Amino acid sequence: MADAASPPLNILLVDDNPDDRALVIRELEREFPALHVAEITTQEGFDRALGNGGFDLVITDYQLCWNNGLAILRAAKSKWPACPVVMFTGTGSEEIAVEAMKSGLDDYVLKSPGHYGWLPTRVRSALERVLRKQKLLDTENALRKSESLLHAIIDAEPDCIKIIGRDGTLRYMNASGLALIEADSPHQLLGKEVIELVRPEYRQAFEELNQRVLQGENGTLEFEVTGLKGRRAWMETHAVHLEMEDGPALLAVTRDISERKRHEAELVYLANHDALTGLPNRTLLADRMQQAMIEAKRHDRLAVLIFLDLDRFKQITESLGHAVGDMVLKMVAEQLTGLVREGDTVAHPGSDEFALLFSDVANSEDAARLAQKVLEHFEHFPVTVDGHRLFVTVSAGIAIYPTDSASVDGLLKAAATAMDRSQDLGGNTFQFYSGEMNARALKNLAMSGALRDALERDEFELHYQPQVDLVSGRIFGMEALLRWRHPQHGMVSPMTFIPLAEETGLIVPIGAWVLREACRQNKAWQDAGLPPLRVAVNLSARQFVRRDIAETVALTLAETGLEARFLELEITESMLMQDIDVTLGTMGKLKEIGIAFSLDDFGTGYSSLSYLKRMPIETLKIDRSFVCDIPGDKDDTAIAAAIVAMALTLNIRVIAEGVETAEQLAFLHSQKCTSMQGYYFSKPLPAADFALLLQQGKTLEGAT
């Protein structure tokens, strides 16, 4: 408590609300009995106060009917730089307080009944800080006259005061400073470089401050330190030039501002997050969107914004109350957060709207799957609040950067427009901003769902295309080709569903089925007495890079009883070149089992011949794109001839794919390519028809 005999504390109170002024005076009189308050309620009164003289303290409200607290702050600081200013801010205006503190505000108090009691403590702290600043200036002059006087004053200071030599080593630190740095005695620090206590990210700025002060300037810096026992703390230091007997040094007064930094961080958080759900608000969402757009552009990917609105939320609040509505919003926020990937954003822009921001998205179909995932989740997981079991559905709108807009505002508007369209359709659905894209995405999404069910419904089948030896005219092998017989659409082209299976990852279980079925069928034909042939099965890149591929192949052979020498795995050039060392290791494990390899679509990739020699490739397949225009196209003719010549030199079998005419056959044969497959001999056949072909045992038409 203040001494009753001490001079009265002169306070300028700027507030146009009489009740608030009465509360302020009542709280201050409890701590400062000797109190004189000049109450200001108009601009004219404030202007007169500025001209009449100085005050010990200015307290102002931010919300004034005739001005605002920032203007009062700037005017007071301009007139009385050393006079502390404390401001009242309303809940929701914390970001104003942050801006004001950057402009010189000494402290702030939230304007609510529960926070008025903090005012005396904040006022006393502000007055003490001003007193210490003034004392520091006085001390600086005294230190020039007497080092012993300096030590006496420093030892009495509650803040950390230290002397740093021009070499950066600590010469002196008072007891408060030693406690701040968690030192048990001065010997732990004296003679050591102070910069070692500073966090690495602030050392350059700390060193630059020291150099400026040594050259005669004053300076202030905020930085983080790590104490000797590991405590991290934020510090604010004010350093001045000090001339000592052996040369220039620094006198620095440092105080712990960790609490202030924590308050500032809280204010920043409140300015960027929704108070109810804790999610990013519209302001932070816009910032996250800007960053997502930059990353998407850099990596040639998409950024996807999905706006969500809770269907019939108004009915919940009207029938159960706003408190229940708030609980529903909080639970929806929790569930949405659990549905997204780390690094993606769930935001609550306001009302019953939510936003999902996804970066690094490949295509619109992925965006549709993300929206569908959210819709399906809420269909199956009701929200239970106060005993009420509520099935909350959502209307979703999808906007994609850069397709729909290249700006934050444009993308927000596009997503909101698409969401409105979903609501118009009755809710519990999603729409793309682009109608054309929406139709395409929905079609692919439906195809993806059907593809997922195709394995369980036994809709896949294998067709087999013979590989012919021209010398004997006999079939020496076959390639297993996947076909999908859709119950409504009939045969679906592999060009349609294979890329979708690759994209969704379904190619892995589908590929495992292809491998198992091809081996099973080949073994069944052998058991039936048909000529034993090697079956070629295409491996996808996703299958090939799996660590268990060798074990999967070995297990499949064991389960079906097929000998390894009757299985050939077809891989592509791009798969070979992804990681040479890993590729060689994988192929080595499969080779040990007895598996043969063929290189499919040769000539379309970027294989290095040096790597090709190192890999256990038994067969090269000339891509059909080089075969279809020979012998008419000179370039394709030259490429096909070169591939055949190279393969013969490397002692590798070469098979020409896509042979459809006698002219193609004749040219390839003239180049000593004797192995072929294509419609000229036979199209891919269902298993039963291929078995009949093998039973005939005849030379195929076209073979010589």
C-alpha cells in the first residue's frame, strides 16, 4: 500500500462512461489512498489537460464516443514521453492492445468485471518501470564518475544489470541477473562470453546491438536466453555505452518479459482463432490459403478449399437452445479436425460454417473423395449433446486453386457459391464450383467406388494373348491382360480404370489378384495336359516398390503350385529408373526365386544402357507405338531396327508388340525379330478360348 503521507498520485482518467470511471477510482483508492484524479469526458477537456501540466499516469478507455484510445495514447506520449499510459480494451479488441503496445502503451486491462481488480497491480508495475528507466538514465551519469557508486546502485536493482567488455565477456552482473540466468555464483559467468546464453537465432542481432553500443549509440533488443539450468525466457535489454579505464564497454539493464510475451501471444491467438471452437478464423484461414497457393504453384499441384454448412442447424438452436448449438459446433469442429491430414487446415469462419483447406492435392477426383469422406462420416457418426442424439449432415462446396480462382477472395467466393448450390439441392451433398468439373469428378468418384467393389463381386477376369515364335510357328508364351466386366456398363476399357486404380492405390490388391489368378490358371492348364507355357504378368509401380513383393510372389507360387520358371514379370522403364539400387535389390530377390523379367514398352522411357546391362532382363518388348507405322514411317522403322539389333547384341530376346499386318511382320522378321504378339495372330482371349487355341496345337496364321 502507498504511504498516506506521500504526495498524491496525479492521474488523468479519460473515459466517457461515469460507471466505468467510478469503478476505476474505487479500485485505485484501495491501493493508492493519496490519489488525485482528473476525469476527462470530452475532447476539449483532454486538450486542456494536455496544456495544463504533467501527470503521473494516464488511464484511457479504447472505446470513446468522441475518439479512441490509440489517439489518446499518441497525444499523451507526445506531450509527456515518460508518463506511463494504461488502456482498457473490450473483449474481442485484444489485437488493438497489441498494436497499442507497439506504439508505446505500457500496459492494458480487459474491460470486464472480472478484470478491473487487476488495475492497481498494472498501474504499480507501469509506475515502477518508468521509475527504473529514469533511474537508469541517472545511473549512467553517475557511473562516469564512480565505478564503486555504480556497483552499489546495480546491486540494489531488481532487474538484471551487467557490464560487458568490448570482447563480449561478462565483467559484472548483479544478484538479480545471476538469479535470472540460474547461476549459483558469479564465478559461473564472469569472464565468459554472454552471447553463449542467447538462443542461436538471436545471436546475430545481439552481436549487432553490442557493436552499435560500443560505437557510442544506445540500443534495445528483445531476445530469448537459456539459463544455466535449462530455463528458457524472453528478455528485454537496454544497453548504453560505458567508458571504463581500459576502454569502452556496455552497461545493460535486462528484465524478464516472458509474461508479457505470453500475453502478446494470447492476444495474437485470440485475433486469429475462433473463441468457441479454437479453430482458425477467417483471418487466419486467408493467410493459410495464401501459403497453400504459393506451395501449390511451386510444386505444380492443387489447393482445395471446401466450405461446409450444417444442414438445418437453425432448427437445433430454435428447439434446443443456443447453448446446445454451441456444443454441436464444438463437437463438429473436433470431428473435422480428426478427418484431415496433418498440415491441412480446419477453420470456423463464423456462424455454422466450417472450411477445410487441403494443400498438395493431385486432381479434382481427390477433392471429391475428401468431400465424400466428410459427408459419409457425419452420416454414420451422430453428435450426442445433453442426451440428444443428433445426426448432423452438411452441405459442401468445393473450389480449386488455380482452376476456379487464383486469389484468396475469389476462391472463398467460389467455395461459398458451390456450397449454396449444394444447399439448393437439399443438403447432405457436395458440389464443385465448376459444373463440368463436378460432373467429371462425380463420374470418376462413382467409378472409383465401383472399382473398389469389383474384386468382392468377382467382376474382374483375365484374357490371354499368345506370344508367337516365327521360326516354329508355335506359341511359346502368353501375356495375362486384366479386363473388367461391369454389371451395368459391360466391358470397361483398361484405359479408363487402370489409371484410376493406380491413382487410388487399388492397383495393389487388384494386381495381387491378377498375379494369383494368372498363376492358378497356368497351373490348371498344365494339370489338364496342355503345353506348359510361361505367363507374363504386368507389375504396377506401386506393387514393385513394396518391400514384400518378393515374399508375395513366392507365396503366390506356393499357393497355386506353379513353378517359378513359368512366371514372367513385366516391368516398365520408368519403374527401373526410380531408384537403381533398390530396383536391383528387388530384382535380385525375385531372380533367386527363379522369376524371369521382361522390359515392357521399351523405347518410350529413359533407360540407360549401362543400367540395362546390370539388370537381369531376359526380354525386351518393342512398344506398339513404334510398330503401328512401320514400315511406312522412317523414324519408327529405324527405332524398331535399332532395338532389335541392340537386343541381339546383348543376347536378350526381343518381342514386338501390336503386330497387326503382314507388312509389319515381314519387316520385323527381316530384322531378325522372331518373337511377336498382336492382333495379326490373335487378340487377347478369355481363358476358355485360349485353352482351345492351345489344344489345337497348330501353327498360327502368319507365322513362318
